[in-house]
Amino acid sequence: MRRIVYQAIISVDGFFEGPGRELDWHITDDEFNKLSIHLLNSVDTLIFGRTTYELMAAYWPTWHSQHQRYGGA
């Protein structure tokens, strides 16, 4: 049987974004990035909502050049 793994960055009080839909409070570091890459390398499918997909679609073309030090694909 396959597993579903859910990953999200949320505030202690359960918010995904700020009141103006900003995500500037999402603070990540090397440890978080390495953990995320490990998780991504262990799955074969990602499911995004529309808003997340649109944000990521703009980011994907530049990811590799910005993050080669993490050993990403």
C-alpha cells in the first residue's frame, strides 16, 4: 500500500500565510532544505493546489542554478 506524506509550513496558530497572503515569515535554513530534498527524493508524485503550483512554476526554472550546493537533481 502506498503512503501519503503531507508537508506544510504553518504557524503555531495554524496559518499558512499572513493576512495579506504573504509568505515572508517562512524561514528556512540548510537543515530544512536538506530535509525537504530528502523527502522529495523519496516520493514519486507531488500534488499542489493551484496557488502553490503557480508559485512553484515560476520558481522551478531557476532552482538548479540557485541550489547546486544541496545536491538537488
